[in-house]
Amino acid sequence: MKPHLVKIKSLKLITHDVLLVLTDKPVKFSYVPGQAVEISINKPGWQTDRRSFYFISIPETTDLEFCIKTYPEHNGVTNELLKLHVGDELIVYEEFGEISYRGEGLFIAEGVGIAPFLSIFRNLNSRHLIGNNQLIFINKTKADIILETELTNILDGNYTNILSEEQTAAYAHGPITEHILKHFLNGKQKYVYVSGSAKMIAAVEKILTALHISKDFIVKETAEERKPVVYSNYQQFYSIIPMFNSKSYDQH
Ligand SMILES: Cc1cc2nc3c(=O)[nH]c(=O)nc-3n(C[C@H](O)[C@H](O)[C@H](O)COP(=O)(O)OP(=O)(O)OC[C@H]3O[C@@H](n4cnc5c(N)ncnc54)[C@H](O)[C@@H]3O)c2cc1C
């Protein structure tokens, strides 16, 4: 599939470091809730710097939406995104990824790892199929929780926040433990969807193994699936998006 140029329709910080980015959607562009895509910025010097992000939108809408944690200290793509405005352009490549909805289960997300689950939940909700799906959402502090109101509305009582670095009366505190997972799994073999840092995923998998949850029921992005499709060289890249030659470079 060819890379596409998309225009930013809105861009706003929804926490101290997470950007919500809405763009238009290319014609005939399709993806499955839970998938990711590589994105670069259509500005001189940035077109070939591709980074992966999950769609949080659903395929039926006319927009693409992403929530993107920004790292100003990296001086990379996410820092550059902070400088963009409505009307600026991004380049989106081919969708990829293995996270998809297999059936009811327990979703465990850490921080911006909620992104693929947002698309899945929005999709299920639009079809009135949210059922008994449950979410455990782990964040450092309350201020880090992304789109809490929307998640509460979609999941109703089946949504639990855990804060690892803040103690409040309203939220559970601490790391995710065998005790917590036992409580949520309730002795049943359910799908367990895990998204977050490699460290968190490894810790959860260790507990799930101890609880005899089969690997076939664990849905996550594996190392292989994280590998992006890389265009072999610059020349191929620019021949795929010929409009760059005239547009981006003529402008500056
Ligand atoms: C499949 C997949 C889906 C993803 N989906 C999402 C998503 O939906 N939302 C989201 O927010 N993230 C997501 N990510 C993570 C996201 O891709 C990265 O956070 C993003 O690539 C960071 O890009 P960056 O250019 O800002 O920084 P980086 O690419 O991390 O760093 C740029 C440069 O900064 C330097 N650097 C690295 N670490 C440091 C440091 N600690 N201090 C100083 N300099 C440093 C290095 O030289 C590096 O080359 C996803 C990742 C994958 C693999």
C-alpha cells in the first residue's frame, strides 16, 4: 500500500504529555481496531523518520485519531509533533499489528498502551457489543489517565484504575499482582489483552502462566509484529510519494 498524506484537523494535549491528534482519513484506507501504523511528519528533514502509533479511531469514521505520548527530551518525532498546527501534514504508511478483538476478556493497559484498546472498545460500543469486557488501566498518577470519562462511559462498572505512584482514596494503588488478576479472572479461562511497556507485559505474562492461562488466550504485540515495514531507500520512498518532490521542497 502506498503512503498517504493526511492533514491534521485537530491537535491538543489531553494530559501533561499526551497529544490527541485527529487527521482526515485517506480514501480507501482500512484498518482493524487494535492495529497500528507508521507515521512521519511531512516537513523537510522529518519525512523519513517513521514512528509507530495505534489508531484509537474506528474504521467507520472519516477521521484517523491517535493519542501520542510526547518525549521532548528525545528531540525526535513526538517532540516535533508538539510544534505542529491544524492544516499541517503527516504521512501514514501501511497498517500493521496483531492486536485484535478475539472475544470477551480482561484488558490490561499501562499508560498510552491503552491506545489499541480504545479503538477496540469504541468499535464494540458502536455495535452495542461491549458485553462483560473488563479493563484494568495502570498509570503512575491520576493526572496520567487518558480519556477516563469516555472509558467510564463505555465500560460502566467494568473499569478499574490502578495508580502505581500515587495514593488516593478513589483509586487502587500498587503494581499489578497475582491477587488482583486472580480476582478479575475468577478462575475462568478468558482472553487477556495486554498493552504497555515490555516490563509490564512480561510481569503480567509471568502471573498468567502461574495462573495456568494458556498463551493462546493472551493477546499482545510480539517483538516480530513491532517490526515496521521499511522502504529500502530514499529513492523508493520519494517515488512512492511523488508529491513530496514538488510540494515539501518547493515550499521551503
Ligand atoms: C506497534 C507500536 C505502537 C505504538 N503505539 C503508540 C501509541 O499509540 N501512542 C504512543 O504514544 N506511543 C506508541 N508507540 C511508541 C512510539 O512509537 C514511541 O514513543 C515513539 O516512537 C517515540 O518517538 P520519538 O521520535 O519521539 O522518540 P524516540 O524514537 O524514542 O527517540 C528519538 C531519539 O532520541 C534519543 N533518545 C532515546 N531515548 C532517550 C532518552 N531517554 N533521553 C534522551 N534521548 C533519548 C535517541 O537518539 C533516539 O533515536 C508505539 C510503538 C509501537 C512499536
